[in-house]
Amino acid sequence: MEGFYLFLLLVELSSLVGGAVVYPSLQWNFKNPQFQEGKLHFSVLPGSKLNLICPHVAVSFVEMDDTDSMLYFENVWRVDNTSYQTCEVNTTVAENKMVLKCADPRKIQFTTVVFQRFSAVNSLVFEPGSTYYFICKCVMF
């Protein structure tokens, strides 16, 4: 039987001009105490960076071993407000993009999100003064 766990990250990109900051890495795991109330909210400065880390058996908030390492997987999505409010990723909306695919908790996986207005590659872009939503649905088997 499947159960669903959802946690959310709400990011506001400040319109203030300031030096770029490298924020502490965020382990994208529903057992992370930072997501105790189901969501996390913070403001970031333009040009700043945040590492999102997939759950990993060696760096876990609860004891795990290889026998239960495949019990869950998590995908991180940046979504529009409607998808955030309904907890459903509407893939027909161009703004909704998978940021990180976490398929194997025995493999170290992460991505660095750079809060910038322009990108030379097909990456995420962020406008100062705007709010951005990240969600994850954790599927338990």
C-alpha cells in the first residue's frame, strides 16, 4: 500500500541588493527537523546558492540500513502557487520543473540552486521580489 508524505519549501527572493550568500545545505527529507511543521520558509538574496541534498542512508535523520534504503524516494519540484496549494504538480505549466530526482538513497545526489535572474543554461531563474515554491511528494511503498 502506498502512503504519501509531502513537505514544502517557500523561498522569497529579496529585492535587496547585497552580497551573495551560500546558505547551509538542506537535506530534502520529510524527517528533517526543519520540515517539522510540513513547510519551511525563508528569504534569500540575489546571487545566493542553496544545495538541496537527496536523502542518503549514511546521512539520515533516522537510523536506516540497506534493507530499508529503498523504502522511499523523493523528487524536488519548483512549482507555481496553484500546484503548491493543491500539492499536485501540473506538468503542463512551464514554471513547474523538476529540480532534483532522488531515486536511490544509497547514492549521494544533490543540486545547487542559484538564485539569479538569468542563466546561460536551461536552468531555473528567479526574479527579485518574487516568491517561489518547492514541493516534494515522498512515496512510501
